[in-house]
Amino acid sequence: MSDVPCLETERLLFQAPCREDFEEFAAMWADPDVARYTCGTPETPQAAWGRLLRYRGVWGVMGFGFWSVRDKQTGRFVGTIGFHDAHRDVTPSVMGVPEAGWVLASWCHGKGFATEGVSAACRWLDTHTPYRRSVCLVSPRNTPSIRIAEKHGFVLFAKPFFMGEETLLFERYATE
């Protein structure tokens, strides 16, 4: 899928998710520290494979998606950052609105990679798509992700129930 743009920041490379990412991608999703605020429980390799395929496929359907992100200096897998439309069963509905997401391997938590990466992804969405609004869904216990959302202009606008518990739904509008 050559229509997935590559992005680069000071420390990060963003590329289309690919088969070569799978081992590190699956290890990230199997990590209990990563799963705690995302899918709830560590994922099996089969579930991670399905997720990797969805992340790659959403680009062709929606014109946006998740990137596999690597450390520019070492080539090490950092995680995934980008957007999707998961058709989540939440009220208010956010179907049709790009939902930002960032999931990083635990080795790089607290190093500023999420802040740097989300900034690049939001800048890309604002300048390369017609979407002027994006959202993100964050667990109220995930203080680091709440801070990242707020740093990038996401503002809390609802507290829907999702997967049996209250979550925080943030929205942001493109900067002009």
C-alpha cells in the first residue's frame, strides 16, 4: 500500500504497518502494562495479527490510519500512533470521526515519544485530510495519556461507558 505516507520527526520514523513489524507488535500487545489501558488483557499472537491487518487496511478504506513507529537512531519498534474509525458503541456517537490512538511499547514509556508522535500525527491529519475534528477515548486511570491528549488540544467533552466502565472522550479541532 504505497499510499500510506511516511512521516519523520526528530527521533521517530512513521511507516505503514507491515509483516516485518509483527513480532515486536505482538510482544507489545501481549505486555500487561500496555494492555492495562487499551484492550484490558494481553492479546494473543492471533489477536495481534488481526489488529496489525486492521491497522494496515484502514488506510485504504478511510484515507487515514495507524503508523508503525520506530526509533530513528536504533530502528527499535516504538509502537503505533495514528487514527481509526472503530465504530465504537458509545454515546455520543463518534462514528465517521477520526479517533486518535497511541500505544507504545513499555520500554519507551516516559521518554516523550508519544508526545512527539501524536504531535506529528495530528499535524498530518490537519494538513492532509478534510477532517477538522478528531477524538480520542482514554481510560480515566491513564493519567499519562490524558496529559498527552490535553497537550495536543483535545478537550474532554463526554464520559461514556465503554467495555463496562466509564471512559473519557476528548475532541480537538484542527488548528488553522
